Amino acid sequence: MQVKDNTFLITGAASGLGAATAERIVAAGGKVVLCDLNESVDAHAQVLGEAARACRSDITSDSDMQKAVETAVALGGERGLSGVVHCAGVVSVAKLVDRKGNPADLDAYAKTIQINLVGTFNVMRLAAAAMAKNSPGEDGERGVIINTASIAAFDGQVGQCAYSASKAGVVGMSLPAARELSRHGVRVMAIAPGVFETPMMSEIPDEAAQALAAAVPFPKRLGRPDEFARLAEQIITNPMLNGEVIRLDGGIRMQ
Ligand SMILES: NC(=O)c1ccc[n+]([C@@H]2O[C@H](COP(=O)([O-])OP(=O)(O)OC[C@H]3O[C@@H](n4cnc5c(N)ncnc54)[C@H](O)[C@@H]3O)[C@@H](O)[C@H]2O)c1
């Protein structure tokens, strides 16, 4: 799968990892549909020019994501939609039992699962159905799906029951989805980032960010969004990458 002249759906594209991935794909000659709830997605698409379209959409909505996939299929012309880099997601922190002894809020837990896990399934199912209709390329390949998990799927910290469970769900879907979609020539991969410098992490106090950077064996810093985008590009172009989750974390293991 080449990037040049192919069309990719990028979710969470108004910010952080998704925005960096859209930039890299356009720089490599690809076309992108930028999906996000945030209205700033329109401005991001404008900056990227003719090769980009914006689609304000909620990844948990059937109709929004159908529209986004249709927009991408149309942008792709004869080649249709070639791939998805699904970055939209939310972080949440809540203890099972708080300092005053109150149990965690059940709706807040369900909301994180709904966005990060159910939203991922929604994006995958609609994109896969569209890509299954593509004409096969080399090796019979029709498309690629790249989901975003987190190292919290493996090394969840206190307060991360909802976030870790949602990302562990994304990890868990990778292999069964890859096995199922192999008959359509669609690969499924996930990236599990460590700690990256994005707006999602900007709420962390400076001291905590420095401590996290110091905990990375090498390089001793937070990840840069383009480093995520580079891995996404490699996954798109390397057909042997399938059914796997790649940690992209400088070797950090959360305590
Ligand atoms: N930044 C990190 O350190 C880090 C680490 C591990 C995993 N991740 C994961 O990477 C992904 C991208 O994170 P980021 O750091 O770029 O965050 P970010 O907050 O900068 O970007 C996330 C984007 O997703 C969008 N979004 C949220 N809910 C949505 C919904 N329901 N529908 C459509 N769009 C929605 C937001 O509007 C935002 O633009 C997330 O899934 C996150 O959990 C990030």
C-alpha cells in the first residue's frame, strides 16, 4: 500500500497525533479526510489544501461516521478509501473509591468505554465495509486500519480503570479483526503510544511531565506527534505488518 495518490480517513485529526498523521500523509502525496468533533478540524483541512477535506463527526455516531466514510470514498475516486488512522479518543481519571469513600461514577466509566472502545469498533466496521469493495492491489491488498491503543492497556496506573480497559479492548480487537478481514485483503494494526507531547497531555503539570520524561529509558523526553505519524506511514506501506500492537514508547514501563 502506497501513501501517494491514496485516500485515508484520519479521526481525531483536529489535534495531536491525528493532526500530525494527516500532515505527514499529505506531505507524502496522499489525500485525507479529517474527522473530529472539534470545529477546528475545518481550519486544519484548509491549511492542508486540495488534498484534504474536513468532516465534523462524532466517532460514536453511526450516521456521522457513515458520512465521513462516504466523503473519503468519494475523495478517493476510483481507488476509494485505502486506509484509516483512528486517533480520536479521550483520557479519563477516576478512582474506584475516592478519598471520601464514594464509589466512582458509573456513567463516567461508560462514557470512556463508549468513546474509546465502541467508537473504535464503529470506525472499523464502517471503514472495513467500504474498503472490502475496493479493487485489490498487490498481494490482493484492499486497505489498512490503524487503531490507537495506549501503553495504559498493559501498564495501567491508579485511576485508569476506564481508560486502561478501553485501550485494552482496542488491543484485544486487533487480532480477531485482522483474522476476519484477511479474506478482504484489509490489514488491522494498533499503535500503543507511551507519553506524547499533545494537547491531551498538556493538562499535566510541568513537574509531572518532567518526571514522565525522566522515566523514559531512551530518549529521555516525551514522544513527538510526528514520531507517531512516521510509524503510521510505515504500517501503511509495509504489508507484513498485520494483527499486531506496536508499543511506541522509548522503552517506558509505567509503575
Ligand atoms: N498523547 C499521549 O500521550 C497518548 C498516549 C497514549 C495514547 N494516546 C491516544 O492517542 C489518541 C490521540 O491522542 P492525542 O494525544 O492526539 O489527543 P488530543 O486530545 O490532542 O486529540 C484527540 C482528538 O480526538 C477528538 N475526539 C475526542 N472524542 C471524539 C469523538 N467522540 N469523536 C470525534 N473526535 C473526538 C478530540 O476533539 C481531539 O481533537 C487518543 O486515542 C489517545 O488516547 C495518546
